Amino acid sequence: MEKDRRIDEVISRLRQFRDARDWSKFHTPKDLAISVSIEAGELLELFQWRGDGHDTGALNKALVADEAADVLLYTLMLFDRLGLDPIDEALRKISKNEDRFPVSKTFGKAGKF
């Protein structure tokens, strides 16, 4: 499978953004992981008190996109700091989940089997 170059472009732009501001020294794995969690909390806040969550018509999708992008960007910075390929790791995790949650035991079920 050919590697998607867009992810490389995003990581390159993140590095440029970080380095232009001399922020690399602040981007420790611990602080990046904390930042992922903080941004995920901000994303969750947009859904708080919204019923079952299936009605997306009333959502401000621009705000959701901004917060979800922050989660993604901090996650990519964490992968980069640790020298991990985010696409390889995502595909590895999907494979692991396919083994962990076989269709025959989990189809149509949201809880643990």
C-alpha cells in the first residue's frame, strides 16, 4: 500500500509551526498526551447536554471540526515525537481490534461480549 503523502505534509507543517516558535522543548510526550486529553474534553463539551447525539443538524460543525482537528494535531505531534508512523499504528490497531471484536460475537452489539 502506498503511503499517503498528505499525512507527511501535515506533520511537516506542524514541525515548521512548532520550530518557528521554538516550542519543541515544550512538546514532551507527557505534555502532548495531556494536550490530546484537554482538546478531547473541549470536543466533548460541544456535545454535552445534547440528547442521544444523533441529531447533528443543530451542531456548529465548524467548532466541532476545530476541536477534532486539535485532537488530531496533538496526536500527530505525539506520534512524531515518539518516532511512530501514525498510519502504520492506526492500521495495526484496526487489525488488533478485528481480532479482539470478531463480527460473529459483536455484530449489532455496543457492549462487551
